[in-house]
Amino acid sequence: MAASIYLAFRFHGNFYHSYRGDTPDELGFGKDIRVIRHILAVLDDFNLKGVPVSGTWDFENYFSFEQIMPAHCPDIIEAIQRRVKEGRDEVQLMSYNNGLINAHTPREFEAALRRALTNPAGSGLRDLFGEAVYPMVRPQEMMYTPIHLKLYTALGIDSISL
């Protein structure tokens, strides 16, 4: 029997950088745009060659999906939407606004998570990717408290990835 090796490709996208700057060049989020476009091209190229590679994506909504990506790289949103629709990639919940989620009250926590799923600006994961959103969360900077596990399940999120 031949041995198999499985790799899990997980891509975290967050275009807000307090430590690096928020400009559309290599000093700011321009680097993110370049890297993510390259990742998408590599994934698509492998798929065209018959390699069933896929990715899992998480983004924060407000800065990335609502502000920066529509203005500077809508093609990335479209490419991920295409790959999700094709069943190649999945998108998981992260953080609506990079807020310090472990400092939220339960009510604030619920509001932030609901906005991350759907919101009036259309930057929620269900707004962008429909019901294909995988019921897993990757908390920003892996921050969570024990009560979050109960709060996540109340919102239909059944697993957490750290």
C-alpha cells in the first residue's frame, strides 16, 4: 500500500495592518494583494493540471471585504467566489472588524459575529459566498474565551480552528 500525505492549505487575509501601514503598495496591503493573487493563480494552475488542490480562506469583513478589496482588488473577491462556487475552496468566519473579540460582552460578540455573516454593506460571508460558508471560525489572533464556545454554537458555528 502506498503512503499518502495530505496538506491543509489555509489562507488568512486581513488587509488592515496597524504594524505595516495601510497603503496599496508593498509597504502596506499591496503586498497582500500580490501574494493572494499569486496563491489564486497557483491553485488554479494546479487545478487545470488535474491536481485537486483547494484552499480554506478567512478574512475580516469590515476593512478587507467592505473597504479595501472592493476598491483595490475586486478580482480577488471574484476569484474566491468562483472557486467556492466550483466547490474547490471554502470560506470560514474570522472577525468582522478586527475587534478584540475576547473583550466583547456576549451581546457585542453576537452582533459582531452576525455582521461577519451578513450586514447591510454586503460584506458578510453569506452576502458574498451564500450558504457555502463553512460553519467554522478562526478567531482573530486565535483569541477566545471559554464562553465563546457556547456563543459560537448558538450562532450555528460548530467548530473553531486555532
